[in-house]
Amino acid sequence: MAGGWARDGAVNEQIDASIADELKRLQARRELVGESLEDCAECGEEIPPARRAAIPGVKLCVACQQARDKGRAAARGGINRRGSKDSQLK
């Protein structure tokens, strides 16, 4: 397949690298887990025992976690910088 200046397989390498980066980020997060809290660190509501059992080291209730995740998604913007022309010009 013609890809302009990109060599064959470059797109797949970018996808693989993005996946590897995300897996490393998740693994690092899991290693920093610690002990689960019984009450949410932000709002003080009780964290259900099932959530504490399912997610080791959980610190937030579902509502607070959803609000935090929503903020992160907006901050990230969903742009794959590896695939942008700006990153290829550097």
C-alpha cells in the first residue's frame, strides 16, 4: 500500500506503540495501588465492598471516578500525536 513518505508497516508500528504506552501507564498505576479506602477520598461517601474487591486500591466512589475520568478525557482531547504531521516534522 502506498503511504507517501512512510515505510510499509509504519501505521501498525504507531498503533502498537500507542497500545504499549497505554499498557505501561496502566501497569504503573496498578503498582502504586496500595490499600483500598472504605470512604471516598473526595466526597466521603462509602465505597461499596464489591467495588473495593473488584478494584484493589480504589480511592474514589463511582460518581467521583466518573467525574475525574470525564475531565481527563477532555484534557487529552483524543488526539494521537504520533500520527499528526506536526510530530513527523520534528
